[in-house]
Amino acid sequence: MKPRLSRSAIQLREQIDDAFPDRDRTSDGWIGDARHALRKSDHSPDAQGWVRAIDVDRDLAGKNGKPDLMPDLVDQIRLLAKSGDQRISYIIFDGKIASSKKAWSWRPYDGINKHNHHAHVSFTTKGDENNSWFNIPMIGGK
């Protein structure tokens, strides 16, 4: 079965692209490599072919990388999830993770990849077919 990216993931990525058209995309991705296939990963297709994760390069400002806006963007995504958007499963960025497990508070992330060069956003199955707008101020929300 051909892998297909969660429609919520596509929507979030498109909003980020529209808000930051000159951003660096070097660390962007959605489909996992061979290492991801060796373990449970939202970057690997499930039995129906759904991939439920995106990586977004940290450098939203473009080639100069200043200012560093990704800490603010991931926090706005976290706050949206905390307010009840059930499409977001968890976020990993800069050695921290946030999920409903700890009421969407940031806590240390102990994985091998600290996600210093990109943000990782995973989605729930509720996002598979849901491409509705993400109400996030930095990317067009109110």
C-alpha cells in the first residue's frame, strides 16, 4: 500500500509554508527511513498506509536563521492541542516533548535525536481525513 500523509499533517505543513515561504526545508520530512522501520514510529505507514508525523526545519526565517521563531511556533501548536484540538498527538523539539500524557506541559525528551534542527509533530488518527485549518496565530490563525 502506498504511504499517504495525514491530511492534518499536510494542512499544518501548508500553513507553515505559506507563513514562512523562504524557510529552510533541509530537515523537513514525513516518511521514515530504514531506522524508523525498525521501531514504532509515526513516520512509518500503518496497516492502512497512513503516516502521522512531519518534521519541520527549525530555520523558519530562511537562509540567515535569525530570529529563531521555531520555539514560539511549537509552543503555539502545543497550546492549540492543550485547548482541545485532538488532531495533535505529541510534539518534540529541542530536547523536550509535550503531549496529553502530562497535560501538554513540556518535559525532557530522552530519545537519541533531540530534535534540535527540526520540530517533530505527530498526529492522531482523528487527523487522517481532517484537513481543517489550524488556528495558530503565527501561521494565520487568530
